Amino acid sequence: MVRIAVDLNRCQGYAQCAFLAPEIFTLHGEEALLYTPEADEAQRAKLAQAAAACPIQAILVDAVDVPAEAVSDAR
């Protein structure tokens, strides 16, 4: 699982993230960014590109540690 955080006070609505990862980021209106705070590990590359493309670096992408017992219970 990957956790996403956007500093909405810094976000200027350039929408580069919405262009690169539309399943996570959406621009509502002209400036309001909506986003899903968690994503699958498979989307990490797209999220990294979206974060790097943000002109003001308002996006943080971080892995969420899954406890070992949660992984073993899933089997």
C-alpha cells in the first residue's frame, strides 16, 4: 500500500498530477484538487512521476508498512 499526501495550501492547480495519474488525482473545477490518499503498490511508478512533475513539490508519496501478521493472515 502506498500513502499519498498533498499539501493543499501549496497546490496551485497546475494539474500535472491529474494528467499523469488520473485514477488518483482529479481537478475539480479550476483549482480544487481531489485525490485518493492510498493506492496499490502497482501504481507507485505513476505516483512518483506525478509527484516529480508537481512544479511546487506539494505531493508526498510514501510506502505504508504492513505488519507481518497481516501478510501471513492473508495467505
